[in-house]
Amino acid sequence: MRSRTSFFNQTVFWDDCKRYWPLTAGYALLWLLLLPLSRLTELIHGGGALRNPYAMRYETLGVAVYGGYIVAFLFGIAFAAATLQYLTNPRATNGLHALPARRETLYATHWLSGLCCQLAAQLLALLLTAATLGAYGLFDAGEACLMLLGMALPTVFFYSFGAFCMVFTGQILAAPVFYGVASVLVVGVELLLRYFAGNFLYGWSNSGDPLTGVLSPLYPLLAGDVGVRYRYVTAADGSVLTSLRQGAMIEGLGLLFAYAAAGLVFAALGLLVYRSRPSEATGSTVAIDWAKPVFKYGVTFCMALSLGQLLYSLFLGQYRADGDASLAGTLVCMAAAGLLGYFAAEMLLKKSFRVWSSGWKGAAVVTALLVILGCAMSADLTGYEGYVPDPAQVESVRVDFYLHSSGKTGTSAFTSDAETIRLAVAAHRALASDKQRQIALDRGADGYYTPADSDPRAVNGTFFVEYRLRDGRTVTRQYDRVTLFADELPDPASPAAALNAFYNAPSVALRRALGFNWYDDSENDPREIPDLRFTGGYVTTEHYDGEFYERSDQYDLSPAEAQQLFDAIVRDVAAGRVNDSIFGGDVSMDGWIELYASYPDPNGRAPGGAARPDADENGRVSVSYDPQLTAGMSDTIAVLRGMGVEPAFPAP
Amino acid sequence: MIEIKNLVKTFDGFRALDGASVTVPKGSVYGLVGPNGAGKTTLLRHLTGVYRQDSGSVLIDGEPVWEDPAVKARMASIPDEWYYFMQASVRDMMKYYRGFYPAFNGERYEKLKSVFELSETQPIRRMSKGMQKQAAFWLAMCCMPEYLILDEPVDGLDPVMRRQVWGLVMQDVSERGMTVLVSSHNLRELEDVCDHVGIMNRGRVLLERSLSELQDNTVKMQIVFSGEPPRLASGEAEGFTVLHESAVGRVHTIILRGAQREIEQRLAAYQPVFMEAVPLTLEEIFIYELGGADYAVKDIIL
């Protein structure tokens, strides 16, 4: 009769705890230094901590969360390597597998013992921290629980992931390599693929956060998706909303829970792998038969993408424009690096340097696949380069248009205005159809100099566009080092004319007139912001006497005057009096205008909702405008004169 | 009873076990012999549940060994390279074993202290190879196994300790009916302790019999013929299975397969001047049986 499956063996558990006590002690010591001792030092020597208890609690939670993530990453593999190291030593594997215990029992108990050692050390550090904070009246049970979560959840993930890596390989040195690489692998491959696409596709945009960041566990910490923030609660008192700082909370707590759940999945996968893992695989780089080809071709692919592209960019591609990579050069570099990776992986798997005779067929397949991949990308089989959305499909558009050589800085737009969308699409289409000439111009520029550097009628810029389509898709394109010629303005289909038309679209011109050169989430079209209230501002003018600038006294604007000035700017823009062009146009006033306004926090309208961190105690978010006044803006100039301010403009 | 049937195991394309079958009767001491690389250790690792077979079966009292702690708890093994934890002493390992083997006998552990005379607290890694082997025996015998699996068990032990260890093992065999499967190259020693023998080569068990059957079935004759000796090995004298034939002067030494009495009667037909059956050692059986399986001692002139 077969015995019942048990997932726990007391002897193994306590033996692990006793045998690896130095590791646990070091881990506990690190946490004691990070938390209770550092808090005590802060409280004894930093009086400010007591005056600002929220800051103290915020900082303490920050240590637990940020420290917890990093410590979990570093020690996850260390504990896994300690408790499961017998899987990398044939003698140990054979010895322990001969004992009367099932594989499940051994794996689950070793996994549990490592986890318990870490959690016990964390609990000790937490209790001492609570005692330290409690002695100064700063203890908060809720935040202590958050600290425990911030420390324990990443621990569950990283340790379980480390255990999976240990089961996956039979070499103690390979485990941390797998662990470290896998922690950034997916996002790394995505970024490399993006770079690869950018080499061949004209208009390729690398904008936006990686889509696969969450699949690379180190990325959320680096990207700030996991962290600490102050906790605000919006309270409603009649019609007045008030945001109150209530302490600190974990940013990305849900993500941490998701990672912990993924950790448990990895632990379970580790168990499945362990069960099927043959004892004789100990000592092999990859212990699972089905994973060997995955490893081999994965290494090949990653090497081709990383080292191959590095070689290409170092030796062949430095002076090439985006979308103009040498297909042959890229393929040669990628095939060389890919083959290097292929044979290196084959050597690791076969534990022999003599792999040519057995591996040449696979190498030939790899080379062919890389050639096909490169050719497919180069041929733009997906029609990426030529795709321009129909303006009717576009819900909103965001454009960043940088000018590098005309004395102008450029402009930006984020709007759902149909006319602006139409002009943005037209500009995009003009650039997409000008591919061959733009690449030729860029190729002739030799990497540094463009025609705009020597031709006063030409400008050079970067055009980025992001469409949000009505079907929910997002389309982005970016054209770097675009060269535009003033001579072509009369031709409405030319890139120069299309981009200039977009540049002067009313909503775009208004943003520029209000001083928004670049896109920012808070800088929405002020006309569309509900309950925007001007709170004041100032005007400072300068007069140039031919030798020196003479600055006038600052004129402070009342809320009503600020509103009046804003309205005048809107009227001037609507009437087309800004008179601007990417090739020149009216110059801006000498001096500064600053308008201050505020509007209700859009996140905090519902009582109890999470308010924006920059909202004030009345639940309003501040915004400032920096209008750029040109000589043609007659309404605005008249308003300023009405206030007794005489603007001055430099000579054209 | 240990039953291994048609066991097949392949490592990276190499067939280490190629249909090996072994039957070890309960209460017997079974010696598994074979040349280096024959598959003895691989077979024992299947028996101890370390390796999983590609095909075939490994049974103890009719129960598969693989992943059955109840079966494995009735078995103790001393592999060729016994494993102990890096920092562990004999006492530490005793506690570890005690947690796995329900029948672990602490009283016997205390009694055996005087036999092995090892420091209980000294790290095992600091002990000599022979002392480590003693420690392994000490703990294995305290597990009170019904089945004891030994791979080169006395390698490294001095002659006194060898005798001591075999004495302990044989005591358990006689008193508790323990079954022993031992793999060794020391055929002289196996001859003293084993009652059954299996000979392995190239992943297969070529033959397995009780030692007496084996010795009864192979005969070593020393014979002097009166005239021209018959060419028994060449097949001229039909009906003889000659494993080996050599001559020094007129004295011929012939090893033949078959019953001694029958062979003597048939050889008498050649009217030899002198004929005597000489006892055959296990080593000779091993060498001459494997000689027929293309594993012969080669005459090398350097």
C-alpha cells in the first residue's frame, strides 16, 4: 500500500533552520539595521521626526517597502540556494533522494523552512520597530501591517522564484544567473525588439512604458510602480471638499499581492518540475529535458538581439538614420552573435567544447530564422510605415513637435478637436510619404550636420504623434531629424506646409501662446477645464535701449485682471493674430507674463476618493500659465495698456 | 523479496541499463558483481529510489520503490559515496536519520558506539574515508532495515573493521532475516558472505544463481593425458562447454560448464593419466563467465 503524500517533514524543517542559521542571522541583522536601529537613531538625533510624525511614518514605511523589495530580491536566491543546494551536488541529491521521503515532502519543506526563516527575521525587526516607534508615540497598527506586507509580499515572490530557478538548473552558479536575467528578461527583450524595429521602420516610436514591465519583477521598482506615498482622504463638508493627509500607504500594493500570488504559482511550478526532474540531472545547466531547446534557442535569440545589435551600432550603424539600418550589416552582426550564443548554450548543455558536429544543423536553422526575421522587418510586411489613421477614427491626438534650428522651440498638442486632429494626421501623412527623401537627407547629414545647419530656409525637427483611436487602440509614430524647407510652403502636400498648418492650428497656437511648449498631463486646454478660476499673476516687461535690458517693476495682477488677460489671449489666438510660423514669424515680448489659476481636483470629487497628491486643502489643483505675447496680439496688448503696462518687442 | 524486472535506463542516449533483471530472495545475501561500467551502481540507485527507470519495474515485496516512503523506510543503503551534511557530526546525522526511519533504534546506536569508536561530535568531513564508512554503517544498522543495499561497502575499511562490519551485517541477516544486496569488486570477500550472486555486464544481468549452484555448474579440471590431448575448446570433442583452457607442460587446466560428475565421466573416456577437480573461486567464475561475454583478460606485452 502506498503511503500518503505529506508536504512537511519536521526533521528537514528544523534541520534547515539550524543549518542555515548564519544566513538567517545575517538577514535578520540587516533588517535590524534598516528598521529599528535606523528609526531609533532618527528619533534620538533628529528632532524633526517628532515634529513631523507623518514624515517619519512615511520614511519608515518607505524603508520597509523599498528595502523589502531590494532585500527580497537579493536574499530570495540566497535562501533558495541554501535550502535547495543539494540539487546541485550529485552526492547530496542521491543521498537525500534515497531517504524515505517523497519529492514533494522534501521540496515543500525546504521551501517552507527558507520562507519561515525570512519571515521570522522580518517579524522580529517589525516588532522592535513597533516598540521603538511606540516609545515615541508614533506607532500605527495599520502602517505596521503595511510594513509587514511591504516586506513579506516581495519575499514570497522572489524566494519562490529563486526556488523555481534552483529546481530548473542543476548548477549552483547557474541559478543566480538565471534568477538575475529572468528578473529583467521580458522587459529587456521588449526593449531590444523595439530597438530592432526602430532600425528598420521609418517613423518607429519608442515612446510609452514597456508593455511587459510587469513581467520583469525588478522593473516595477525601477519604474516607480511600487513605492510609498502619502495617504489623503477627501472629506465632504457640505459643498466644500477637503483633502487631509492621513499617513502613508503603499503604492502598488495590489501589484505586490499579484507578485506574491505569482510567487506561490512559481513555488507550485517548482514542485511540478521537481517531481519530474531526474536526480541524474544534477550538475546540468538545465535540469529539465523539455527546457533545454528553450534555453538553447532563447540564449541564441537574446544574444542576437543584444550583442548583435550592439555590434551593429558600434561598428556599422552609428551614422545611420532610424529606419535606414543596413540589412546586410545587421543580419551579419546578429547572426554572428546569435551563433555565438547558440554554440555557448550548446556547450553548457552538452558539457563539452566539441559541439560543432552535433550543433551545425541547429545553427543553420538559427541563422536562417534570423535572416527571415531581419528581412521581414526590413520589408515592413505589416505596413507599419505607410499606415496613417483616418481622422474620423481618431478620438484624440497628442503631438510633440520639436524644432531644433529655427530659433523656435516647437509646440505640442493634446486635444480631441477635430480640426487639430485633421491637421496632425495631414502632417503625419506628409512625413510618411516623404520617407525616401528624409532618409536621403539624413544620410547625407553624416550624423551631425543637417541641411538646416547651412541653409537659412530650412529647419530641422522631431515630430511625435500619438493617436487614441475610437476602437481603443493607440498608434504612435516618431520622425527624428526631419528636415523642412521654407521654399515648399506653397505646396500644401509638402511636409513643410502640413507641419506649419498644424503648428498654427488654433488649439495648438493657444497652448503655445499660453506657454505650453511641451505636453504635460496637467496642461489640458484651459477652455475645457471646468471651474477654472484665476487667482492672480504678474507682468514684468523689459526695454532694450540698444545696449542693455532695462526691467520694469513687476505689475501684480488681481484675479479679475488675470482672467481679463487670459480672455484677451484666447480672442487673439481665435482671430489668428499670433502670426507664427515654424520658419519664423513674430517675435515674443521682452519680459514675462505669469497667470495663476486653480481648478477642482478631478480625482477627488467623490468623498472618500483618493485625492491627487498636489491638491491643496480645498481639493483644488493649481496651474500656472506663461503666455508668450507677440506684436500682432492686439487685444492682449490693449488689455495690458489698460493696466498701465507697455509691452516692448525686440526688433525682428 | 527484491524483484527488478527488465530495467532500462538511458543517460543522454547511452543505455546504462539494458533490461537488467535481478531477484533477491528474502533473507539472502546477494552479491552483484560485474566489470566497471556494467551498471551496478545505476541499478542500486534505482533500487534505493534515487533514479526513475525508463521502463521495467523495481519492486520490494511486490511494491514499487519509486516515491514510496513506506517501502523506502524498510530499506537502508550505503552508497559508494555516502552523503553527510557539511558541518554534520555523527550525532547530527543520527538525529536526521531518526526523523526519517520510524524503526530507528537509539539503543542500538548507543551500543554500537563501542564498536565503531568514532567521535560523535567531530564533523564527519574531518574523518578519514574509512571512518566515514564506519559512520555510515553505524547509522545504517541503527535504521533496523529489512533490506540493506550496499555499494562497495567495505572500501576503505581496515581488515579488522571489515570483519567487524560483516559480522554485524550477518548477525542481522541471521537474527532478523535482513536481506542484503551488495555490489563489490572484492570477490574474495563476497564469496565468504554471499549466498546468491548476479553477474552484470553492459547493463544486463548475465546470470544469477545461488553461489553453490554457480560453483556446481562450473568445473575446473587439472588433467594429464597419456597421448595427444583432445582439442576440447576447438569443438573436436563435442559436448563440452569450455570456458578456459591452458597448459603447463603436460598438465592441462580446463574450466568447463556443467556438472562435475558428468564431466569427469566424459573426460575419463580419454583415459587421462591424472585427473582432478579443483575448487573454483568466485573470481575465476567471474573472469571466465565474462570472458565469454567479450570481457576477457587481455595478454598485453609492453
